[in-house]
Amino acid sequence: MGQQEYNAFRERMKQWMLDNADTYDEFEEMMNSQSDAGYQKIMTQAMALVPKYNKVIRKKMNSNSVEDTLDIEALFSAEDLGVKLVAQFENTNKKTIVPAMICWLFFGRSFENMIERGEEMMNNPKTNRFQSFLIARTSKMLVKKSIDLGLRTREDWEEYNSFKKIIDSNQVMDWALNTQEQLQKTPLHRAEGRISFRKYDTA
């Protein structure tokens, strides 16, 4: 997909979100919930589009090589996964989670959600050390891929990590007061800063 085609598809995704706000909100709420229902649906969809995916992902988990995704990317390329996803997105007559899923990946809080879900699993007493190690490596891979794909920047993740530390240390009030002080000291003619986290890019 060339740059012009990509830009046009991005605009169609934004329009779909406007036209199907309730459907998208329902999907996003499902992904933000404590259950694994949303992730199970995504995995089911992936295996339906690329049946060999299940075998490859199981092999990676057993061999402890989740950080290297070249074989998965090669499989998706060979199976024309991108073409299949776009076709399902464009097929308005077929009931599928694909449109909401793609929009969530591009504009939603998808990568942050996956990182936080992994942390919840690592903090679960039932998760053993091997599983925790796999989750940690998967989280590293997710951050890297989000940057490689241009869906996040390193600055996005640094800001996210800083804000998360503020929440985890229960210093939200200090942060809020410091932010207010900074706003009061900011000259009125100062140019607006870049809004990080591309989920806000719906204009």
C-alpha cells in the first residue's frame, strides 16, 4: 500500500469511527474490561484469516522466542493478511470485528492497553516466572513494533511511563498542582505543543 493509499485508508477509518461510534465504543469498552473476551476474539479472528498462525505462535511460546517476530511477519505477508483485513474492512455487508479492531489499533489506546494487561498478568500470583518472562519480552516487542510502525514515538512511551509512575506512586495531586503552576507560567504567545498519543488524531 503506497502512501496515498494509506492516507486514504486512514481517512476511511476515521469516517467509519464517526459513522459507527456505538459499535467502536462497545469494542473499546470490551478491550478495556478485566476479562480476556476481547483478546480471545482477536486471536480467533487472526486464526480464521491465517490458520497457520496458531501453530507458529505456540511454537514461539514453547521456544521462548517471542521477541523475534520475523517468522510471524513472513507468515502474514505470505498469507496476504493486510489485503484480507482491508477487504473485510471494506465489506460492509459482513458482520465482523475487523473494522473496530483496526481502528482501535491505529487510533485507540491499543498498545498501552496490551502493556497494562501484561502487567496485570505478571502481578497475578498464579503466573509463574517463565510466563512472566514471556510477558516481559512480549511487552518489549510491542513497544518496539509500535515505534517501527509509526503508531507511537519513543517520546510517547516516555511520557506514558512518566505518567504511569505518577499514578503508581500516588502522586497525582502533586502532578496536578505542578501542571497548573506550569500553565500559569506559560506565556500566552507560546506555540502549542504537540499532542502525544495518536488516539487523539481524529481530526
